[in-house]
Amino acid sequence: MNKRKICVFTGTRAEYGLLKPLMEEISKDKDLELQIVVSGMHLSPEFGLTYRDIQKDGFNIDEKVEMLLSSDTPAGISKSIGLGIIGYTDALNRLKPDITVVLGDRFEALAFAVSSFTLRIPVAHIHGGEITEGALDEGYRHAITKLSFLHFTSTEEYRKRVIQLGEEPERVFNVGALGIDNIKRLKLLSKDQLEKKLGFKLWERNLLITFHPETLSKISSAEIFKILLEVLDQLKNTKLIFTKSNADPEGRKINALIDEYVTRNPEKAVAFTSMGQLLYLSTMRYVDAVVGNSSSGIIEAPSFRIGTINIGNRQKGRVKAESVIDCDPDYESIKKAFEKLYSPEFKKILKKTKNPYGDGIASVKIKNILKTYDIKDIRKSFYDLEVDDV
């Protein structure tokens, strides 16, 4: 019996961090063959050449596909998508997988899904059905859903939304979020180990800052980030750990602002192009909050019972725990969010926080379905909701 070939795509450091437990599950299953296609920011020196982290973890990369232009303008990203489709098509023709796996809502993943779909390879999509109203990723995600055959959502609400998009219920599975698997599987660093990795001692208060461009906002994301830096600058006895932005429009501007801030404030701030899951989650364990607009503040942070200050609309629409403080992208709103974060009332809320994103065994559930699901025909019927379902 031939092994079923499962081809996992990754184009960013954050995406790989989430996919890693699933890749481990696939690689150790004797009935499955893991294939890996790496692209996007992983291959860029500017973003840390993070494909090397994948190799250090013991994985063999089957194909590296260059597709990322140095331009982060809308036109540059659109051209990158085109380059990606060309490169992914060649790679998939060589690998000939039985199923491809994509996660999330990035333009790199959309290009890979287009190539897979056109080559009649069934696509398995992770984290569909979610809403991020402030980002182009919203459209990319739902487009990937319509190109995909199997769907693995992180909550029941998202499962229902994928079905609402016309996908047949028997192919849509609520498995929870892979990010919770990492929290349960990884042996996180102790405080002393973490301080050595960070290069400084933690203070009385500590914050993890992860801010990405809000790609559908009329307001400049770089300008919003400047406002955040103004507020952060006024905080007393607070260490700031920045992770750099991704390759979306204005991402490079935000990264330049981070570098300038850290250069001016070396005693209280440090920045990382890529932290990796172990360092990132270990940091999360010892900070007071995740600040910015990253999905990690929504999905992973509640498991540590720490706060999240979620700025603007990038994550608008996601299911959120009580530990998430939403605020507008202006000075007064951000300042009030920090006041709430350190209030006695909010600290009581944190003690009772429950994470709505699953039980930490999503990777096992997904692997088992990828292994056993009988794919006889990749043609799909549009599933119409009955009037009572609406």
C-alpha cells in the first residue's frame, strides 16, 4: 500500500510555528509521507531566512519557491502572488501530493491553494471561517475556503461560517487551534533561561509587542504604530519586547520604527525579526500582555491568563476571551486600554479566563482525518442552507 502524501505549505515564521505540531504528527505516522514546500518570508534575508529554523527542527524541505518581491506595495504583493502560482505549480507537478495543507489567510497561501486547486489536488484548509475585518486577509481566507476540499476550524462558530459559505458539513471539522497544541507540547523556558535569550532582565512590568499592518484601513498603519510608541514611552518600569512585522504593505515602515525605538531605548527595549515558537510562547508566559493586533493575542495569550491589548480592526470579528481589551487606534483609547490592563478589576477577570480555542490536540485530530478521509471525487456541491438554518 502506497503512503498517502501530505504536502504542507508554509510562507511565514508564525504560520510554521502553528503547523509544526501537525508536521510532527504526519512525519511519525508510518502510513503518511510528509512533503514540505517553503516560500515567502522564510526565504528572505530581510525577514531572517527562517527556513533554517525548519531544518534545525529536523524537517526535510522538499521545495523552496521564491516569490516575494522586495516591494511591499499592493502592486508588489499582487505580482508576488503571480510569481508564487508559477513556482508552486512547478513544485507540485514534481511532488505530486495526494493532499495539500494550507493554514490561514496570507496571500502566499492563497497562491498555493490556487495552484493546488488548478492541478486538481484536494486542499485541506486550517483556520477558515474566521473574520478579520481590517485586513485583506479576510478576502484571502474566504477565497481559500472555496478552493479547499477539507476544512479544519478552530471554533464551532467558525465551522458554521464555513458551511454558510457553501461547504458541505461532512467536510468541515471543528478541531480547535494548533497554537494551543504548542503551549501544551513545548517545554517552555524558565525565567532565567528566557532572560538569557532576550539579553536582559525582566522588570516589574513587561510587554510583548506584535503589530502588523491593517491592510484595509484608511489610516496609515505606520502612523498608528507611532501613536502606540508614544503611549509605550510613558510607561514606567516596563520592558518592551518587539517582534517585527510581516511582508504586508507598510510592514517595512513599521520595522524601521521598531529599530529606531530600540536604538534610542536599549535599556528597556529589544526587537526580534523572528523569535520562533519556543521563545515567543516562553516570553508570553512572563509578560503582562500581548500588545498590538496579532492573532496570537487572541488565540494563544488567553491560555496564559495574561491580557491582550488589541488595537484597531485587524482582528475585528474573531471570537475573543474576556482577557482581550479592544481599543481604537488613537492615543486616548490606547492609553485607556493600558489603564484597564493594570486595574485590579481586570486582574480578577484574568484569573477566571477560559480560552475558547480548544483543548490542545488539534494536530492529532487533523492528522487522523487527513489519513483516513476517503477522497473519491474532488468535485464539490454548493451546500445551501435551509431557511431554518439561516
